Amino acid sequence: MDALAPTLRTEMPPPSYIMSAEGYQIATYSWGEPDADPVLCVHGFASSCRDNWVETGWVRALTGAGYRVIGVDQRGHGASDKPYDPHAYSMGAFVGDLVAVLDTYLVDAVRYVGYSLGARVGWQLAVDAPEHVSRAVLGGIPDGRPLGRLRIEQARAYVEQGIPVEDKVTQNYVTLAERVATNDLRALIALAEGMRFGDADPDPERPPVQPVLFATGSEDAILERSRVLAGSAPHGTFVEIPGRHHFNTPGSRAFREAAAEFLGANGVEP
């Protein structure tokens, strides 16, 4: 966490569950005044609402700025259901979950904040259901399918038989997944496998038309690819977060401040 992040801890309320189209329970959380302008925060792969947005000070900063924050544990994460079927993790399913959340909360449109997988889902939500997103912050958005580099067979052998992972990329993902106590490695392996199906890639020929702030750490391997995606969006802006890699960018004060300024802007030009 950034040394200058808010020091007081945000209380984590018990989850409120909504039902997905297939019957999975999706955990949601809410902070701030119910009639305040809503911000929907969606975390990355192997993370959770608590890990990505609460522990890093985002919820406190956003509620302090007068917003209502709606947080989600995406399917396969946190307190949400964690199916083992790879087909449960299509991009359409992730987007559908968020639409169901907004419908349940009786919210028409939100400012959207997503990181990594949450940014990828946010891109698609803004494209497929533009009436629900007024503007978006997409941090560390992956171009292509980074989970496609995970060696599924090695990860599964590790979980089921305890066989050490040899592939370095796969080892990094396993380490990332194991750092969050509530993670279920079998579900996350299914997610990684499922994201290889269908339209998991962001399509630069069909970008969001809303104002979008793209933010990626200067030490992140996807920096230039994220910059290219930002250039494809008609109202896209790109900010490089100094000294941050993919896994510690959410805790950056510079990221929070850039997002806060962008979220508070009016009109098309951020």
C-alpha cells in the first residue's frame, strides 16, 4: 500500500448477494449515501473487492469525495460463488453479472473503476451496455489474453497432486492467487481456461465511446499495449503511473488522484 494512503481502515460490510443469470451468487458491497452519484469498483484476477479497493484506500477516498461506492467480488473470487466449469467464465458472463448488480441496486448509470481483469470487463460493459457507464477508469487493462500464457496442466497438477510448477509465468500466477486467503485455485484455473474461449480480447476496432482514463504502471510489461488501447478510444486519455508494476499499481496515490480528478470531470473531454 502507498505510504500516503489513508491510514484509517474502511469497514468491510457483510456482502449482499445478487443472483447471476445461471444462478451463481455474486457478492456485492456498498458504502456512502444511497442517493449519491455511484461509482462501481471491479477488481482484478485473483483479487477481491477488499484487496483491490478497500485495503488500498480507494473506497475511503471515493466516499470522502461524496460518491456512493458499489463494490463487487467477481465470480470465482472473494465471497462470490466459485464454479469449476471453465465455460462459466466467459466475458459475456462477467458483463452480465455487472448488469445484474446495477439492476438489483436500481442504478441506471455509474462511473466505473476497474483494474486488470476488472478493467477488461469494464471495457466490454461500456461497449455492450453503454447506457450503464457514463465514464470509466481502466487500470492495467490487458491487451490480448495474459491468462493464456498460464500452463493449465501444470497449475492443475500443482493443485491436485502437489507437483511443483516449473513454468515461471504459471508460478507467478499461482503465487498471486495464493496470497489471498479466500481464493480457490481450482476456480481460478477454470477462469484462466475459460478466458481462452470466445471474445476475451478487447477489440480496438470497437472501443468504448465514453470518456475513459487508461492508467498503467511504468514498470508494467503491458504499458505500451495499454497505451495503444487508449489511443483506439475516441475519448481516451492515458496516464502512466510512475514506479509501479502490475501488482502494486492499485495502491498508488498517483493513480487514485488521477482517477479522482477524471471521475469529477464533466462533459466529453476529461
